[in-house]
Amino acid sequence: MVMRSVFLLLIVFFMVACSTVDEGTGPKLYLLDLKGIEKIAITEVGVKSVAGKDLNISCEQFTLTQKNIEEYFNVAKRVSKNDYRHMLDWSPCYVRGKVFLNNGDVGEWGIHQYRGGSLDFGTDKIIYMYCPRCKAKMFDRPEYL
């Protein structure tokens, strides 16, 4: 009887432990803070990264509209390089383009299928982005969102 009670308690304990959500496992999000965006241009859609060349995945159908891209830059957050590389889902499929700022700076951006992105203004610092709230139909939703 005691053994059965202990067994039932262990089952309940493991069920509760497995069903709790750990809110601290996502990437830390920071304000993107891109000031003075004058224009955002899409230069390529349906691009497959070199790292995904051996994968049997077609990226040709992955496209984002101008409206999708503008939403992305309005809603996306900045993430650290470490979080971008180790905590976000990766996809070989992406769209890329350029962003033009009012101060004359021009950056090249890429946004992949799981809402991650990067922005490079030609400096040694790349800005890594993530947009868990972006709603474009073409974004595949990672299971944990």
C-alpha cells in the first residue's frame, strides 16, 4: 500500500514537472531602435542559404511582401548573436534586401522563414533580429510559439 502511494505520488510529480512551462528559455529581446528608415527594398525572395544546399528543401515558395517586411522592421526585436545562433530555429529559406536610413546609411538585411533576421551596415557589428509577433502567412510557426 505504501509502495503504491509513493508510486502514485511520483507519477503526479512527474506529470506536473513535465507540464510546466519555463518562460526563461526564449531569447532575450531588446529594442531594435532603427531610427529614420527612409526606404526598405526587397532584392531577392526564395533564397536558399549555402549552409542548406545539401538539404532536400525547396525555398522558391518563401516570399514576403513589402507590407510583411515593413511590419517586420516595425515589430522585430534585437537579439544577441549567441541567442540568434543557439536559441532560435533556423531555416535555409530567406528573403533579402536593403534598408535605407535618413542619415544616408544603407544596410543589407535577410529574414528567414522562422522569423529570424540579420542586418549589416558594413561595419563589424551585425544586428541580429527576431520577430515572434510577425504574422505574415509565409512564416512557419515554430512549435513553441
